[in-house]
Amino acid sequence: MNKLLFNPKTNTMKKTTYEAFTAPFTPPGTDITPEKAADPIGHVVFKQRKSVEILSPYVEAYYNANENRLSLNAIVYVTSKVIAANNGMLDYSVLQNTYIDLDGHAQLQFFIVYDMPEELSGDLSIYEIVFDANSDIFIGGLSNLKTIQTFLWDKDPETSRGTETPVRSI
């Protein structure tokens, strides 16, 4: 990958080539992968897909005040080759990360991590992943959350896609 770097001391630009980093890279957070396997719920084929980028997950988040529980349902689109290579199963993990936003409030991020091949495919399996946030490792209090962020993360740092989701009370 070529990049142009500006040197303010000499007021010049220099072309630099970066080698792709291909070692597996785990995002920040604590592993909260549910024991229950992800449920396959469908399949879709994009006939003219032109990108190897991951599709953003569709996520719903619900807070139950009576149980102080934040439940998440994530719909993820995974290249069917990944599923075939794992005997029809989605091999994934879920990581929960706390970060402090610009206003000083604790916020939650979730990373759904799997190994995506770096080749173009419009043949996607659709999976539903259901999990609960771990309130013991979140310093901000689940009842204070207005939104959460969820990312579908490729282990080999080429791509990840995310979405911000409102937290609804039930």
C-alpha cells in the first residue's frame, strides 16, 4: 500500500510503501462469547458484488431494568466459504469493551470476531448471534446507556464494519 507522507520540517512529500499486516489481530475487550452457537437464519447471493468488505451487522439492543440486563441480537453476513470450511458452523467470538467518550461517560462496544477470506464473494450466510452484556465488567451502569457500538471484525486486520445502535428499554 502506498502512502504520501508530509514532512513539515522540509515542506516536502515522500512516497512510502507499507507492507500489509497479516497476522491475526484481536480487538480490545473481554471475551463474552455465548455458549449457544449462532443460529443460521438465511442465505443471500449478490450477483454483482464488487467489494471484499464486510457488511455491517444489524443489531438490536434491549435493556431490562428489572434484571439489569442488556440483551443483544446481532444479524451478521458471513462469506459462505467460511461456514463450509467449519463444517456448517460459524466459528466466532464476542468481545465486550468499555471506553470513555468525549463527555467522560463510559460506553460499550462489542466486537464479533471471525476469520474472513480476502477474496470477493457475494455468496453470504446469514447468522443470528444472541448474547448479553456482562454488567460486572462495565463501569458505567447499564441503565445509563443510550447507544452501543457493535463491529463485525475480521481477525486479520484488513477490514471491520460497525454500527451504532440505540438501547431500548423493555
